[in-house]
Amino acid sequence: MTDAIPLKGNWNYPTSIRFGAGRIAELPQACQTAGIGKPLLVTDPGLARLPMIAAALKSCKDAGLGVALFSDIRGNPVARNVEDGLKAFRAGQHDGVIAFGGGSALDCAKVIAFMAGQTRPMWDFEDVGDWWTRADPAGIKPVIAVPTTSGTGSETGRAGVITDETTHTKKIIFHPKMMPAVVIADPELTVGLPAHITAATGMDALAHCLEAYCAPFYHPYADGVAVEGTRLVAAWLPKAVADGKNIEARSHMMAAAGMGSTAFQKGLGAIHSLSHPLGSVLDTHHGLTNAVVMPYVFAFNRPAIEEKMVRLGRYIGLKDAGWNGVMDWVLDLRKQIGIPHTLKDLGMSDSHVAKFSTMAEADPCTGGNPVKVGAAEMAQMYKAALAGAL
């Protein structure tokens, strides 16, 4: 209940965002605004081969910027990707980063910019307690973020998720100054996304909004952003999946993604805790995994979130705004856009439950779950998601 939540919190809101179709043309100007003269453009291998990257590099060069390209990034970025990016950054004597792509590229790029002037190992800055204070703020280089998917919202976040290859665990590297200096949110850059990627990334945005809204902390600003982000996903994700050239739908989904990231400074929960082990061990797509486990986590959390979800149902205009109506909406949305129903469809088996449950318990998102959870509760949700039992 609301009256049980301490009425106190630390609130931050995001950065300068240049939103709208065609605004990628402002990339050189954005670099200059951020004081970047020699940017390293960081993206993934798939995007690196596309005309949009060639065009971005050309526009920067034509403006006199000493730009170079780094694209050795995995779908779930690992420490080696950051290390290789740092070598490229230092070898080229770059003074800033253009983070260009989906969540993996944006996260890796932000961590490269963060680590550029640090002397301690990267894992010393994991999002644990006040470890971020170990960093030298003067060593953090500015970032221009250019998202090409509408999901992670990493463009408006102050952290990056990197996998530790030695333990196969995803870790969050955090610092307030990791927030990009300028975001160019151009929905035209998302037009080429296949329908299944549009669906998975859109559900990631929804997961961020809903988990932030349900987190057991006092942050009315984040709650407001989260419910409007949810409404945008409900109205526009099916249209973006059905017609990838629908710029109106692409625009609203790009806004929803940034809103989800803005809202989840309030907290995330077991959706992400359950998803991270699958991503780090089985290399599943993060947004898709979130989408699969979402209803099972909601069912588990029902005693703590039912009242909030009913309010949400009324806000987004469901005919049945009760608990069952909201759950039916989530399930129907998943089915409509082609999200699998069980974790078995993603390659998980019963043999993974014990290990993944322990990993999920230790995940930094676990503390934001509305119901207190440990390994036993994580195992309960994993088993439900494997069996498709709601």
C-alpha cells in the first residue's frame, strides 16, 4: 500500500533530447555542442555494414570531426568488447563517443566512455552501494546517443549492462555522469527493424515501464512517466510491428523506450532478474526474455501490485480494468506480436533452474521487486514460465 512507502527519494531526470524524424542530420552539431572533436562511433557489426552508419561517418567527416568506427560488440556485450573499444579509443586519441545502435551498442559505448579515464578495473564500478564514487569524474568522456531500436532506453540511462565472461553474469556499471550529453532520437532509423525485433524491443520498453511503476518506492514522477509510456506501447506497438514504415507508430515507440529508461531509475524487479541469467548463459535476446517471463512475474507479485495494475488498466483504457483484464491484455499483446509463451521456447530447460535461480537472487534488480524474493521464489517463477502455468 502507498501509505507503507517512506515518502522520500533521490530523483534525477534525463538529458537534452533531439526528437523527430530526420534529426540524425544534426549529429555533427550535437558533437560540437558536447565539446567532442574526435568521436569514436561505437555500434554493432550488423549496423556497421548499413548505409546509416556510412552516412553518419560521412556527415561527421564533412563537418571536420576526426571520427572513427568501432563495432566489435556482441549481442550481449562482454568485458572484452569494452576492453577492445578502450584500445581503439585511446589509439585514436578520441575525446568522446557516439553510441549508435540498440541497447547492446549503447551500453558498451557508454561504458567505454566511462572507463576512458579510469585507472581501476571496470568491475570496481559495479552498481553496488556507493561503488560509483570510486570513479574519477574528470576521466568520463562525453557521449552522444543515437538509438536505432525502441526498447532499452539506454540513451536516457546512467548505466551499462556488461557480461563478465568469467562468471557468465550480467553486471551493471553505473555512474551519474554516464548519462549521454545529447540524445538524437530519430524514428526513421528504426524503420528497417524486422517485425520480430520491433516486437521484442517494444516489450522491453513495456517491461521497464511496468516494473518501474510497480517498484515499492516513492517516486511519483517516475510513476507518471511509466504509465504514459505503457499507454503508448499499448496503442502503438502492434501498429509498429504490423507496419514497420509507420513513422507515427515508430515515433511513439521511440518515446516510450526513453520514458521506460527514465522511469526505471525508481527500480526494476524480478522480470529483469529472471531475464539476465538467460541472456548471459544462453545468449537470449533481453527484450524477448523479459516479454516471456513478464506475466509469470506479475502473477507472483499480484498481492502487492493488484491495486496499481487496476489503476493502470483504467488509465490505458481497457474495457476490463480489473486484474484479469490487465493480465489478459498482456497475454493478448504478446500473442498478437508473436512472443513465445514459455521459456522452453528460448532454450531453457529444467536443468537450468537451480543455477539460474541463484544467479537471479544475486541480480541487482532483485531488490526492486514488489514482493521480497530469494532463490526459492525465483525457482518458482522459472518453473511456472517453463510450464506456461499462470
